[in-house]
Amino acid sequence: MALGLGLMVSQPMQASAQDYTSNFDAVLGTELRAPRDFQQKYANPLEAQVARYADGSKGRIGVAAVDLSSGREIAILGDQRFPMASTSKVAIAATFLDGVDKGKWSLSSEFPLLVAVASPRFSSAIAPVRKSTYMSASQLIDLMITRSSNPATDALLAAIGGPAAVNRWMRNAGINDFRIDRDIATLVRDDGEFDPASHIDQRDSATPRAMVQLLSGLHQGRWLSASSRRVIMSAMERCVTGKRRIPALLPVGVQVAHKTGSLNNTSSDIGIISGPDGRTYAVAIYVTGQGTRLAREERIAQIARAIYDGYSTNPANDSKSWVNARY
């Protein structure tokens, strides 16, 4: 597995390459670190800037981004797995909407909210839930994306056939570094089994690159009808969670369609950033550790602003000159 090492030695970071290697091995083990030339320079200022903000000394940080106009891509730990938390809800919604396009159900079809019932951690393979209010699919999608409702998400997840259906849809879309194993009720109930800052749990995880693939395809209308695409993108544009994340430091006039995720010691945000000039960027940022949730959110905001500034101020660069930061 190709790994990017976000703690590349560059100013203002002072740690030596040897110190960084030792730190990485102590946290994740030598089996996760392929030999690297730590003296290699970043190919462009954007990669260097993002790498500085993605300093993983206080916990792993994964970033992937692509300029949808030019195809220029950057990534820091872009091929390493991170817990998706609620960012997986974009894939769940897409799977349901594909079913709408195929006539399996409609946006007016009604399903019951599935509310988690209190149970001890790990006491069952699947956390118990109870049926609650019936809502239309359009209402459920709106709740799961704009407000990150877990009962609404599990309602649609059950309707489409569970995690296996989402994984199958993603594979058919050509996105492989992604997997959902549990419904949201179970995921939340059993949260905290591992520390994502120092342990890679393959369950309910994806790579930042995989999520950028998903965002790019949805934005470009690659898999869904125009009407279904509008449903999911509109909901992401109206997301009310994560105001301190991707949108926080972006200039006035920049629009963000995004979906946040939060679990034990991890915060994330994925989305489409659209500038006033009409250029758009797909971004996935996964942050673990850093001490507090507020600190994680600050990192997300800083990285998002660095990506926006780097892409928007250098629109004419040849995409071949932007080597992926996978160090």
C-alpha cells in the first residue's frame, strides 16, 4: 500500500527526517512505512503548504484534492485508510438515488426512522433499533446530509439492503478503497474500540482519494441522473454541520457543498468547493488526534483554505507539473 507521509521536512517544521521516521514507526509500525527519500522536495508550493498543515505528529491527517477543471491532484496520506464516520452518508444517499433512477423506489416512498435503543457496547453484532416516524425518502436524505441524522441514515441503509449494497454500488462505480461494515447505530454504539490516531481499522473506512473520486463523479453527473444529482448536491450545499471545518476560512463568495464526520478522536469533512470564477475543487480531509475536536476542525479549515488558495491562484499550471504528494 502506497503511503504518503505528511510530516515532510519543510519550514516552518523543524523535525529531522530521522525524527519523523522514528515517530511514524512508533505510532503505526514499520510495516506501514515503505522506504522513502525524506529529502525529496515538494513539487510545488501547494503541496508543501498542505503538508505543513497536515503535520501528523499529533495524529494522522489524510488529504486528497483535485481541481475538476484541470485534473491537478494532490494527496497527503491519500491512500491510507481513515474512519469515514458520517462522510459515508454521501455514498449511502448515492446508492439510494441510483435505485430511484432504476425505478426500485421513489423520493416519495416512505420509510421509518430507525432510532437506536440503548445497549451495552459490543453486546450484539448489530445494535438494536426501533421504528419511529415514517418519512419520505426526500425528507430522509435531507436530514441525513444537512443534519447528519443517524436514524434517517439507517432508515435508507435498511431500505437499500444494508452495507453490502453500498459497497457493491461503490465497486460498480470503480471505487475500491472504501467499505461500510456496520449500520450507523452499531458504529456509534461501539465507537472508541481503537484510537484512529495510532491504529488503522479497516472497517467503515476509506482513503481520502476514494472519497474525492466519489465527490468528483457525483458532481460531474457520472453515475446519477440529473435530478438525482441535484438532490444530493443540493443537500450538501445546505449542510448545517461543520461550520468550523471546510467553509470556515474560505473567502466570501466561495460556495461549499459538503458532508462532515465525527467519531472518537477523529473529525472529517469532504466536499466540493466552488469559487466565484466558476472553478471547482473536490476535497476530502480526515484528521485524527490533535488534542481536541476544536483543534481538528482548525486543521481542516486551514487545509481547505490552503487548497483553495493554491488552486485558485495558479489556474494556468500544467497538470503534469503537479506531482502527487505521496511521500
